[in-house]
Amino acid sequence: MVTGREALWLHGVDLAPQGAIHLLVPPSGRGRTDGSVSVERTDRLPDALWCNGFPTAPVPRAVVDACRRTLVEREVREVVSSAPVQEVRAELAFVGGRGTSVLRRVLSEVDRGVRSLSERVVTGVVEDAGLPPPRWSVRLSTVADVHLGVVDAWWDEVGLAWDVDLRQPWSPRGEAAMAARGARLRAVGVVPVCTSAQRLAGDRAGVVAELREGYRVAASLPRPEVVVHLG
């Protein structure tokens, strides 16, 4: 099955594939590495998901495998943003420790509250908008377990998602990436509100109004058939 960054790309995560395609095979399979493919034998094969016609590792396993292939801390942080931290941590405990020192350091950073300032800001915006408390930092998927994205705030009762770069303040998403995520969520009936860090800082009142309107629109529509994975 495909794993690593290539698997995340197949799941619809906004990460560019890098280098050879990373494949997992059972212990009896043949391992090899060349310029186009890296085949890794493992006795810890997860149950494969089919994405775009390919057997693919679940998102948390793909995140761990992708992080094991790089020593660049910035890239590890980028990959970690593809799944709730709790799911990545659980998968890390299952897979083992080889090549995971940078990943463990990044997870420890998150645990120490790298996002605390951003969390206080967006919590205040939700309060200003007069909305009920959302669920924070959740992964959404289809009922067939196709990854849709990790959203910063989720109002489950109406199907409203707020994407505000809360989860990766060290690496803000570009406008094109946020637009692509918004389109993917709208395609399954989710109402997304996408807010850049710059807009949050410079137009708080406008963001508050947009959240209120997004909640009103979402409440007028049927709740989308999506599955929520808490982080």
C-alpha cells in the first residue's frame, strides 16, 4: 500500500509528494529503493483504504511514515498538520521509535502550547460572534473514510467548519490552498469559513460577521454526512 506524503496526497491533503513513492509490503514481500519507488517491509501493516484506485495507508500512519523520511523540522511540522495530534501520537506508539526523533520533538512542542496564543484569539472571536462553543481541531472524513481535512473549529450541530490556520501558526496556508480545502468541504455539504492569519489580525469585526453568517447558512441546510474524528 502507498504511505507517506504520497498517501496523504491521495487522501486529498494539501501536501506535495516528494521523491520516491513510499510503499509498505508484508515481511515476505520484496524491499527495494530506487529513484521512483521505496518499498519497505513491515510486520505492522495497517488496514488499507482505497483512495483514487490505490491501496493507501490511513492518514495517521501516512503522517508517521512521512515524518520518518525527513530530518527537516519545518517539513515535519507541515506533515503533522495533516491529522489531529492524538491520532498521530497513537500511531507513533504502535509503529515504534526508529527515525521518529524529530517527530517526537514536534509533538512535544505542540503539547507545550505552541498554539496557545492563536487559540485565545480565535476563542475570543467565537465569543464575539455569539456562537456556541465548537469542537476544536478535528479531522473530517466521508462515511467511506476519505480524508477531507483537519479543521480548526467545527460546529457539528449545523455542519460549519472554520479554517483559520490555528493548527500550524508556524506555516500559514496560502490562499490557493485554503480555497482548495474550502471547495473540497463544500462538495460534501459542509459550510466552510476560511480566514487567513492576516485577515484575523486586520479585520476581526469582518471575521466575526462572516462566522455569524456562515452559522446562519449552515443551520438552514441539512447536516452533511461527514464523520468527525476528535484529536
